[in-house]
Amino acid sequence: MGLSQTISGATSRVQYIRMNRPVREAVRLLSGPDVDALVVIDGHRSEDGAILGIVTERDIFRAMAQGGLEVLDGLVWMLAKDDFIAVDVSVSPENRLKQFCAHKVDYVAIMDGFSLQGVQSVWDCIGETPARGANPA
């Protein structure tokens, strides 16, 4: 199940996966268009599931480099990063970019209070950050 949100002009597609699903299913979902990360939930629906973490292609590749192809048969919750960085939806792209750099992460969760609004990649954030010296339109 997916949800599209617009965050400061960039569309972030949030895709959820239940914690008890195999990593192989996560790979299939991540191969879809505009899906950069999966939000791992403990529950049956995204509306009532607790967020356990975020899984990206890079997380799966790193796990496979260490554990081989057997990783694909494991459960997705074992790869979920529960220490993901979250920023408020009101934070400017420039300040979001600072968070990416400060925490050395590829993705941040965009939150409105306790409600997940999207997951943004560093590349999307760079794309919406005005160049220094450029006049905003």
C-alpha cells in the first residue's frame, strides 16, 4: 500500500511493509517506480501500525554482502533501521540537508507531529535546495 505526499514541492512515495514479510518481498517493492525506502510497521495496516524502522536497497545490499543470499529469506524487521532520523514537515530544505550531513544518512522521515508524511532521500532534498547566490523565483 502506498501513499503519495507533496513535501516542499517534491513527491515522496511512502510504501509500507509489515515486519513479518520476507526480505525478498521488500526487494520486489523497492524495485517499483518512485520507491526509495520502505517503512516497516508492526500491524496490519499503515493507519494503525507502529513504525519499527526504515529499509532501503542499500540496507539489503549491505546485509547480503555480509550474509549472502540467505538474507533474502529472512524477515524484513531484522534489517529495519530503528534509529532513522526524523524532521518536522516545517523544516526548510536547507535545514533538512544539514540533518542529512550531520547524521550521515541517505533518508529522513518527514513528520507532522506523530504522523509520518513522507520519506525523503538526500538527492531529492538537494534537488529542492536553492543554489547559493540564486534568487528565489
